[in-house]
Amino acid sequence: MKRTLSISIIVAVTLFCMLLPNMCYAQLDAAAIARAQRRGEQVSLGGANPFDQEQGQNPEQEDSTKIKRIRKPLESYYFNDSIRALKNFMWNVSREMNDVTILPIDTTLTNWRIDYPYQLKGVGDMALGGLGQSSLPFNYFDRTQNPDFKFAQSYDAYTYRMENAPFYNSKTPFMNFTFLESGQKRFREEHFEITTAHNASPTTSFNVSYKARGTRGLYEWQRTTNHNLSVAFAHTGKRYSVHAAYLNNRITQRENGGVVGVWAVADTTYEHPSGVPMKLAGAKAENSYRNNSLFIKQAYAIPLQAVTDYDFSLADLSSVYVGHIFEYNTWSKLYTDQFAEYTNERGQINEEGEYEPTKGIYYKDWYISPSESRDSIRERVVSNRFFVEAQPWDRDGAVGRLGGGIGIDMYAYSQFKLEDYLSGDYGVDKKTAWYAYGAVSGKVKKLAEWGANVKYYPAGYRGGDFNMNAHIALTAKFRNNPVILRGDFSQLRQSASYWEENLFSNHYVWFNSFDKENETRFKVSLEIPSWALEVSAWQGVVSNKIYYDANSMVAQQPDAISLTSLYARKDFRIGGLHLDHRVLLQWSTNQEVIPVPLCSAYLSYYYEFWVEQKKVLRMQIGIDGRYNTKYYAPSYNPALAAFYNQRDWQLGNYPYLDAFITAKWKRMRIFLKYQHANFGLFGNGEYFTVAGYPLNPGMFKMGISWSFYD
């Protein structure tokens, strides 16, 4: 009986399967089908019909119950389809949240002629003159607000840090080689750069970037070397990601203290710039910086929906990300000099109206040694940050990401103190800072993008510090041209840096207790990319501003200071003729605390064309010009490695022009440039942007950059 019943069941099942064959094959999850169809993918509901097979074909040759897994080269949620389609791309990581910023790999002619990195953004920076030397942005709102080791912040245009460490993804091995040089061998500037990037798999990559930039010095005692190394590894998998990098920055800068007087540049002609008298040339002053940094950032995604073979990325699924960031960063600075006077041949005017020489000394105080200085300081910070980020719907949803975290920074500050004089040991001051932070962001289709973040230190070192930022970008179309309106807001309450309150050196000693700085900023900008048009306006109010006064002493201004900046960029193109304009207007209600020029400008006029019909060689021929109005420009103090607000003379109203020829032949770029082409021809002769530090005179430059993709 049982055997007959079993046979009946088998027969019934067989007949049922013959009548409805598709029901014998695995069905896809409804959600997976919908997601796949939204992406325009073909979805199979059950494989081939076994009754359609040709006579003599093995019906078991293909298992129709298995759905073939479709793979994309890169399944990371960080990158959308347009980014994944690129042959090579580059990105930076966020210091605190699970986010990356995609950057282009620059292999075009666009800014190839601009060899000073601090001149690439806006109207550029004021600088000491040579490649690799200190600089400060003209635009007040581009200046860093980071309180950590401010002695090295004037080299931000050169140094590698966690926020700008490059990561690459390349379908074929990528390498770029760059070399530039200028001037006579004894005085030349040199720029050597090499980058190599490889992928071990579509999701795993590593790269090495090394840059050596500097000048042997056209002026006396000006030699500067700047070495920067980044060794990075990244794995951006479907669920697990890790970014790790070792960064090394080494900077050596001879400090000449600037010219003994403006007359030495504006009213005197020397056979060679090395003859211009400098204040610290005889003192053999020098700054040496060393930085080692290591960071590891990890994140793991926990999807809240079923993940199928058709989900190539978790970007479209509800997910939670948990992560950890470890960062070790140490900076050291060694300043040395010797006691030496300088002579100013036009130091004063006698009763007959003739110039008389005077003797001078750059530093009036010598606290530790009356004959020489050897000031060594060191700052180390070890950071651990833990974060959780929720993706409620999809990564580009109206509320795309919502998260927060906690962090701890452990600081160690080392410097020579008076009580250590007999022992010879440097004192170490250790501090710990706790904080919490959060962020939220989202997109509304292609119409709006918004976000906000906040960071707060509840107690202890930096207790009460607070930082909040918010932004929104609205996109519309005018005559089929995208129009982007952006708004930014920030509120900052920040303690003084350790070194602004505690310093014991041969020339400067202070023990301060400052109130927290408070600053509020607003920014509104309008961009029409297809028109090469950008207009921006900033408004800021800052109180308890900490700055270096006319005597290079750190000071604080309790009264509120208002700052306003207007920036406009408009590039015109008439055939192959390019007319590019960038203009910045600024107003400060207290020029003694925050001096800014009324107008700064960068203009570039050039003609771009194909040399032959095969369109293999493309060239640009033109001229770049930079200018700012007269104002009490900051000067630079070598012992403090800081810009201070001198009030002795106003500088500006000098056009600085570069004539250039650039070309691109296949993967190779070449440029020829005569820097400061108007030297000795026209202008008031005061070619300074930093008081006392003349820019380079006329100098011929040449360079080559070659990219390899195999």
C-alpha cells in the first residue's frame, strides 16, 4: 500500500513538472528583480526550457537552477557607475566619517604652466619668493583654522596630510614622472615628482607618490628643500574597506630675514640677486622640519536588506557602517642661528639730506645664549576615532547618510624649559582631548544636495571648543546650462594652540592664557560651469582673534572684526583665444589685526591650438599676470615660522607677469616659461607680496611631465 502510494506521488509530481516546467526552477527575490530592472539589466526567471533542447543534447549539460553571478570590476559603495567607468581615478578620505572625495588626475594643459602649488587656487598666496618656501593665502577665508602645529602650516601647499593623501584606482598600472628646473645651476629651482599606482585586484590598490621641490636660492642664504612622500594602500570592497598611508615630510629652509630695506630692490641694481643685502644672511639662520604620519581607516558595512548577486554595490540598500580611524602624527622643528649684525646702507638721512649707514640686529632678545640659538620643539598626537553611520535608504537619498562618533586625541608637547637648563632634558607636556561629532547629508535627485556636521569637546583640554558647518547646493538649468547656487555656514569656537600660549626659546618667551576665538562665516556662490563663471561672497565676524603683532609677539584682539570678500571668475573663449580672469575684493574693519589687500587679481591670456591636422600636438602660448593693491602686507619671522603684521611700509601695485609656451604630445606635457617677464621693464620695482621678501627676478624655466598607463 505504501509502495503504491509513493509511486502515485512520484508520477503526480512528474506530470505537474511537465505541465509547468518553470515552477521547477529557482525564482529571484522580488526586491532583487526590481532593483536589477531599475538598472536596466536583463533578468532571467528560470533558465532554459528543457523541452526546447535539440535532439541528442544532454539535458543536464547546464544546471538551469543556478543563476550566473554577474560581476562588476569594482563593487564599492564609495563610487558610482560613472566613476567606476573611468580608466584611472583618484580620491582623498575624510578624517572623521565614512566618505571620500573624488579628484581628477591632472594630465591636461589647463594649469600645467603654474608650477608653484600655492598659486593654483583662486588668486593664489603671498609667498617668500622661492619654490618650496612659506606662503599664506591672499583670501582670508582660505587660511587654515587647524590649531595643530601652526609652525608648519605655511607649507600646507606642499605637505602630505591625512586629508590630502592620494589614493588611486587604475585598471592598468599608472605612473607619472615630472621634472622642472630653472635658472643657473648654482641658483636654480628644481621640481622632481614621481607617482606610481597599481591595482592587485579591482578593489585593492597601492600607490607611492614622492615630490622633491625647492630652490638653491637666487638671493643670499635662501636655499630651501621640500621632500614629501606618501605610501598608500586601499581596499574598497563591497562591505569592508580600509585606507592606510604612511606620510613623511622633510623641510629645510635657510632664513635670510628679508632685505635690509625696500630700497635694496626698488632703487638699486645689482649684478646678480645674490648681491642684495639680507638681514640674517650673516647669522646663518635655518629652520628644519620633520614630520612622520601614519593613519589607518577601516569601515564595515552591515546591510539591512537582503543582498543578491544583482546588487553590485550597497549604495542602493539600507545599511549601517561601523568604523575606526587611527592616526599617529609627529612634527618637530629645529631653529638655529648665530649672533650677527647687518648693515643698512640707507638706514637714516643726515642734515645734508644724504643717506648714512646704520647697524641693526634682527632679534633684540637672547634669553638662553647670547651667541647662538638652537631651539628645538616637538609635537605628537595620537588619535582614535570610532564612528557609526546609517544609510536609511540609499546613499544618494534625501537623507543619504546620518552618523556620528567619538574621538580621543592624546598630545605630547616637548620644548626646552628654563628648569631643564641644568639637566639638559626637554620637558614634555601631555594633554588629552575628548570630543563627539556627528554629520548628516542627503540629495534630492539632481536638484539639491545638503549636509551638516558638528564637533564638540565637552571637558578637559580644549573643553568647550565647538565647530559646526552646514551647506546646501541647488541645481537648476538655464537654457540647458546647469546653474548651481551654493550656501555655506560655519560657527567656530576654538582654544588657542599650545604654542601660542607656551613658548620658551632664545628670542621669544611667553606664557599666555587666551580666551577662545569665536568666528561666524557665511558664503554664497553662483556657478555656471558651461559658461566658466563663478561668483562668491563671504561674510565673517571674528572676536578674540589671536595674531602676531608688529613686534612678532602673539596677541589677542577682544573686539569683533568684520571681514567681507567678493570673488569672481570668468573665462572667455573666442576660438582658440582664452581670456581668463580671477578677481578678489576684500575688506577688514581692523587692518592692524587682519590686514588684507583691497584687490587681488590673476589674469591669464593665451592662445590654444592644434599644431597639425592629425591633432597629436596641442599648444598654448600666452601670458599670466598677478597683482594686488597696496596695503601693510604681513612680514615673516623666521624664529617663529609665522607671518606677523608689520606696520613699517605698504607694498603692492606691482604687476608680476610670466610668459609661457606649453604643449601636450600624446601623454607628454612640456612647458617653457620666462618668469617675471616684466622685470626691469615696468612697475614700481617693489616686487614683494610679503614685506621684506622679494619675489624672484626674471628667470627662464622648463619642464616635462610624462604619464604611463601600462
